[in-house]
Amino acid sequence: MKKILIIGAGLSTISLIEYLLENAEENDWQITVGDISEENARRKVNGNPRGSAKVFDITDDLESWNTIANHDVVVSMLPASLHHLVAEKCIDLRKPMLTASYATDKIKALDEKAKKAGVPILMELGLDPGIDHMSAMKVINRIKDEGGKLNSFYSFTGGLIAPESDNNPWNYKFTWNPRNVVVAGQGVSQFILNGRYKYIPYHRLFDRVMTRKILQYGDFEVYANRDSLKYREIYGLDDIPSLYRGTVRKPGFAKAWNVFVRLGLTEDDYIIEDSENMTYRQFINAYMNYEPNVPVEIKLQEYCSNAADPVVFEKLKWLGIFDNRKIGLKKATPAQILQKLLEEKWTMDPEDKDMIVMQHEFKYTTKSNEDKMIVSAMAYIGKNQEKTAMAVTVGLPLAITTKLLLTGKINLTGVNLPVHKQIYEPVLEELEKFNINFEEKEYMMG
């Protein structure tokens, strides 16, 4: 019997835990779900005889060491900042570890140690990162295997509200961590275009959007992710002339969001004085010129040209940024105040469904010197508030990879991403059974 330890029982774990429990009898697995809240873990196990729940705290060195030692494989769904603590223990105990999170520098530094121990540390097995790697590498390797040369690779992903639940002027609701949305894009975005490096500072990021049609869902806009350049090495595209990765939103979102960026409302590094007694209207006015006889609505439109756009202004008004309601948050940063306001308006209703969209665009020259383009796109709509599209697409690829590892189909050691055929081919094949599949079209260029 193989024993699986899943650490963390948060929002994205339902499909992961369900899948492994459903496959436990056939493969003779016993699954332990560990969480700070034993009750939370127990709910996820849902009485399955092949599962058990326990309190788990990675910072309790002795208890966490003993728990990991008592299992054959560890799946970490803890906050990203804690994965290196899990990985270190797993390597010392020679236990494989898998997670959906990014391979941070702290994790990458463990590569040699993991190889010496003969232990796989498999990272980035979720949606983005995860399915994006797998689906991209499937096409990239096929083009290379056929003797083609890649000239351009664009890739976009978005967590959105499903069309049937899209009922607000922003065409957006929180389908994942609200804080990540509020502070998204901070820093400098960098990519390469026709051999030239391009940089977009945060305060101009939402000015520079491109538009795309994705499947039957119509038009979307895309803004650049922070660092596209690192994917040259990840995908083996070191000499590619153009590479760009971006985030997808519905048209009009960026122009309105840019008002908050220009005002500084997404900043998270200073406190607003007396924030609990301030109203939202006073909060906005705090960023305007001191003109007590001029309404804040007029000042905002004069200060920020985007706000003068009637469509954008309606979006802002609908959110309630001019309301005389107290904020009620003590010692809050601008980003925390903005997040509180957005959560009041952008939280999904109980019957709402979310949607994931992903699109890759490959331009390449064939062995016979023809210029072609492949567009590979996927959309997936969630089932309900628990089995959201985000939770399913994060949890399932991680669960399938765990099964592959336990059944001897993966023979890697060290820190690895799912860019290897032994991972991405069977994972993508099985995801299709869950209606997570890519529609591919090829075009002649020129």
C-alpha cells in the first residue's frame, strides 16, 4: 500500500483530493489530508474509508517530520512561501514532493541535493503554471520534431466569470485570490519582440493591451505578464525572436483599472491615516487637489483622462468609490481599501460559474520553408462554487501527475517542471476525459 500526504485543504484542493480518493481503491492508496484546521481536512475527505484527516503545521518541525516520514509521497498545497520547508524535509527523508506552485529560487537551489537523494521535486503542476507548460511544450516539441523553427510564441491565460454569470459593468468577478488581482502586474513587464527587448513599467502596463478572439467567446484584451523572458529557457527557445505571455480580461477592463493604478490605489507599502473612519469618497478625494468646492467626481475626471470616458466613469460609479460609506478598516494600505471595496461588488454569487481561457499562438517556419501559424485554445467553465474552473484546472493536473509518479511512469529526479513528455503527454490525454482540451487550428502565413 502507498501512502499519500496532501498538505493544505484550501479552495483549490477539492478536485485533487477527490481524484486521488476515487483512484485509491484500484491502486491501493491511503490518503492523509493535513491542514491547520482538522475540520477543514475532514470535510475534504468526506468520510471516504481510504482517507483520513489530521492537524498539520509545517513549522512544527518534529511533528511534520514524523508525518512526512510516514508517507510515500507528499503533495503540498500550502502557501507558496512555505513550499521550501516541505521540500527540504522531503529531500532529507527521500520522499517525492509535488505542487502546483512556482519553482522559486529557494526551491531551485535544492535541485542538486534532490538529485543526489534520488528524489523528484515536481513543481508548477497546476493551471498557470502547469497546463500552460504542458500544452505549449506539446506543440513546441512537435514543431521541432518535424524540423520546424519557431519564430514567435505568444501565450495568454485568464480566470474570468462565465458568460452566463457576467452581469456587472466590469465583466469581471473574483474567481481566485482577490489580493493577487489588486496587486497584479506590479514591477516591470518584459518580453521580446522581433529580437528587441521590450519593457513596460507598471504605471503604463494597462495602457498597452492587445486584443484577441478566443474560441466562440468573442473578443478579449491582454496585458503583459511580469517576466516573459524566463520562458525562453524553460521551453528551450533561447534564440526565439518574439516571446510574450499575458493575462486575459474582457474588453474595457484595462482602461478602467488604469484609473486605480494612476491614482496609486493599488499601492501596498504605506498606511492611510485614520482609514477606519474615512469614507470611500474621502479616500478618493485624498488623492485629488485641495479644491473643497469642486465635487470629487469632477476632480477625478480632470486628473485622470480615462475617468472622463463615460463608460469607464459608469464602472467607477457602480463600484461605489464616491459613496459616503465608512471604510471600517484600521491601519489599511490603499490596496487593502480597494480590495475591500471590490470584494463587496466582485464576489461571485452562489449560483455563479467561473471560466478559464488559455490561448497559445505559435509562428514557425517549416522544414520546407513555409511560414505557418498554430493557434491552440482552451476554455473551461466551472460546475459550481466549490468545483470552480480554477479549482478543477489547478487540482486535476497535479492529481494525475501524482498518479503517474506512484505508478512508476515518471523517473525524474531533482527539481522539475512538466515540460517533459513523460509528464505532459499522459496528463493532457487524461485531462481531455474531463473536457479540458485544446482546439487547434493551423494557418498559412503571408
